[in-house]
Amino acid sequence: MSSLLHPSRRPFVILAVLYSSVLFTSTAVQHYLMGSQVWDLGIFEQFNWLIANGKINTISSLRNITPLQDHFSLLLLPIALVYKLSPNAYMLFALQSLALGCMPALAADLCRRQGVKRELIWALAIAIVLSPYSFLVNRGDFHPDVLTLPLMLLAIREVNQPRRWLYYPCLLLTLFAKNAQALFGIGLSFYALAKGQRARAAITLAISMTWWSLATHMSSAGGDHVGIRLGYLGDTKLEMLTTLITRPWVVFNEAPPDSILLYSLGLSLPFLALFGRASWKALLGCTPIYFTNLISASSIQRELNHHYSIGILAFLIGGCIDALAQANPPSLQRAKTILYATLLFSTAALLGYGRLGYYQSRLLPRLQEAQDFQAAKHIIQPNDSVLTIANYAAHMAGRQMVRQIEKPGYGAVDQYDWIVLPAPDIPINIAGKLKRVDRTKLGPSVARVRREAEAAQMNCRSANASIVLCSRS
């Protein structure tokens, strides 16, 4: 504890605590104001609930596969143990906020060990804190791979260290978050090779490819994500590779150049003033993830509010540290110039990409609905089965049986203990716009489910102005 409060570390530890608090508050408020969805928050909460309650081989009612069949995320096992202490989404948000929030202190300590000037350390800390990606990826959602960000940065910094006891555990824990984390491992092997660590690069590549093969096989029931997102390039991996080599322009049909530019700028803008010649090795390391995101038919891989770029963030920070720790440090005046430029770039990035206005335009208008929902939710017991809409399912996923009416196959409505529906006249978020339920595509489904419940002799009533509850007699 005394080492954490050393005068040289204390300001960055305090910054990390404040940053973690801001991250947690922002995501907790968004969740409370109905800004979360069942994909992926609800799914991962139900996975954790199943594991925490000894049902690891039970099929998730939200995902129709068992918890480990979704990307073979072994990291869910220890996460579920912590989740069991307080089984709700806010515990997952707290873990994720701590992982992201500790990054300024961790990066500052790594810089300090390299003898980086204090002004430059502050510049990197500011870039991390004001990065819109860190802010957005944490808001209203949860993914195990985001929790591994500190481990990824440690692995990057340990590449050229002779010791092994820290590097390989960090690598393995990072890979265990999901099968696609093998892309980070492949990038890490590129980075190690650029650093002249040939043996470590080969071992890292072998471990990553082995994990990819094993985890993909174990999670095959979850679907072929490569085929889904890259299928436009060909039916086989050889055809995909051939298309990329012979007709690379087809990628622009799925990823327009302007979207690529905006995505790249949003990720890198806070760190631009901190890059130097030594950064190229880390930038090389992020190419497997970056290139995969660019060519994916799924546009969410190029959006800053999704987890697909978390490994890129680790390499960007690592590249900054490489540049700041160079043999010829800048003068004090130049260090201050870098600090002010970073502050300017980072602020511009946060204001331009941070979606700060969403709280006023999309979330706060649903405050009354959120309060009514919480009031109605209190009478539903943890073991009760629930049928509801996807938005509400994100708040009721900590149970074995919860299904959403938007997905076919929910069966007879009277098999559920409770049906939770929005009132027809309340506004909900549809594609970024608030619309009355009865004026959206969801409206007919809500009305149909209520008619089915009443026909099945279920007791349907307005719990309050926003929520309709149906229960078995």
C-alpha cells in the first residue's frame, strides 16, 4: 500500500480512482435509464448467473447455447465467482470500470520505470482518460475481453524482458477471454519479432494459434463468426484470402472509406502527439485486429462503442510508451508542447466521438419509465421465469429463464410466471430515436403477447403508467 501512495505515484492513483468512478457512474446511469440491451449485457449476465449457480452446462435461454459455447470464454469462471457476491449487472460494470480505470496509473508506472519525463507521463494519462473509446466501450455493456486490457498492456511491455513468469500468464489470461483474442496474440508475436525476440514471437504465435483452434472447436455451437462476417469474400478461407489479394476493393462495399477514416481517427486521435519512430512496432502489433475490423461485414466492429478494438487500444498505449522512452528524450519545452497538443486532441476526440448528448436526448427522457420499471420489477422473484422485450431483458437476465418477445420460439405465454411489457404510449429507443411503442414495429408484438396472455387466463394489469404485468393466476 505504501508503494502505491509513493509521492511519484499518488497523483496517478488518485486519477485512476476518479476515472474508475466516472466510468462506473456513466455506465450505471445509462443502464438504469434503459440504455442497455440484451446483446451483449443480458447474455453475459445470464452466463455468469448460470456459472455462479452451478449450471455451467445449462443452455442459456437468451443465447440458446451453454456459457462456454459462446467464444469458449474461460475467463467467465473467475468472473462468475465475483458476480456471485452481488449478482447483478452493476457488479459486472464495476469490474469493467476498474479494468479500464486503472489504465492511467498502470501506464504512468510503466513510463516512470522507463525514466519518462513527468510532463509526458501526464500527457499519456490524459490521452487515456479522454479517449472516447475507453468511455464508450464501457457504457451500458459488458465483455470479458475488456477486463483483460491491463493484462494486454503488461504483456506488451514484458515482450523484451528476460523473465517469463509475468509475460505468459498475462498472455494466457488474455486469450482465455474469448477465441478471437488469438488476434491479439498473433499481433503480440509480430511485436515480439519486431523487438528482436524471435523465440518468444514463435512461442506466442504457437500458443495463440493453438488457442484459436481449440476455442473455435469448443464454441462451434455458437456459430461460424468468420463465415458470418467475412463470407462475402468467399466460401472458404482460401477463397477469402484470394479475394483480398486479387480484388481488395470489394472490401469497400462493406466498409466505405469514410467509415474507415472516422473509425481510425476516433481510435488514434488522443495519442497522435505521443507517437514517435519507436511506435511502429506496436502499430504493427495491432494490425491483425485492425485489419480484421476493417474487412468485416459487421459494421459494429468499426464502431467505438463495441469491444472489438480493445486490443488495439493496448497497442496504442504501448506504442506511446515505446516512443516516450526513447534514448533521446525531448526538451522540457517540447514535452510541454506535446502535453498541450495531447490535451487538445483528446478533448476534441471526446467531444466529437463521446456521444455525451445521448444522456439528454435518449436517456433522461426515459427516467419515468426507468423508475416505473424498477418499481414493477421488485415484485418479481429471482427464480421466476419471465417473458419480456429485449430492452427489459437486459435488466432481468440474472435468472435461469428469461426470453424476449422479439425472438421467435418463446412458446406458450402461460408457461412464464411473469410477462413484462411496456405500455403502448411510452417512448422507447428504436434505432437511436425515441418513439411510442404502438408506433414502432415492436408495438404489434407487444399487443399480440398481451392478447395471448389474456386468452390464456393470465392476470394482466397496468403496474403503473409505464409497465404492464401479466402473471399466472
